[in-house]
Amino acid sequence: MKEALIRLKGKTEGSTADLIDFTSIGKVEIKNDTIYIEYDESELSGMENTVSTIIISGDAITLNRTGEWTSTMAFVEGEEMPADIITSYGIMRLKVYTDKIDVSVSDRHIAFDLRYAYSIGADRISNHLRCSCEILGN
């Protein structure tokens, strides 16, 4: 895996309080047309002691988290997918609906733009997540 500067910007639609702008050094690997982006979460995300791995394969994005927060969320444009988030407080069961995925890849840069909503019970919350990865060194 190559070292990369990873920047995530996330926003819950209709809210100014739920804005995340997170930058971290992580790792990126491209293997068999699949992109792996790995980084450590922080206090900012509220998920300390958790490692996140984003997998981009074809037209799907998967977010795996391991550590104090454990989850797998799959994003496929136009699809609704189940997701469980396991915390020290218990399990949260969600449904995730993906509105739009845009991915761009060059020699030294990977980016994606993800618009999705998740629902817990009857509540549906829309989100917008942007990720930019600049591969460092050789």
C-alpha cells in the first residue's frame, strides 16, 4: 500500500452542525481494478480506535470499519442496502440508499463524491460525502 493524504468532507443535508472536514495520512492500494483506501478514525469523527477501509470496485463503494466501531456499509447507486453498526452501546440497524456515486482516478489522485441517505426506523437522513486521496512519494 502507498502512503496517501486523505481528505473527507461530509455533510448531513439540511444541517450546519453535522459537517465533517477530516484530513489524515492513510494508505491506498489499487489491485485488480479495485481501490482500497485505509485510514484511522479520530476524535473528530467520534470513532477513536477505529480503522476505516473504503473499497471502490466497479460502480460500488463499501465502507468497512473495525475497532471500537464495527460496521460494513455498501453503496450501490439506485439501491437500498441493509447495514448494522456495532458499538459498545449495542447494534444500530440501518438501511442505506445511494443516490449518486462519482469516482475519478488518475496516477496520483483518487476522488469520489457520494450522495446517500440512511434510515433508522421512519427517519431518513440525507448525506453528502466527498473523499480526495493524494498519493504521496513514489
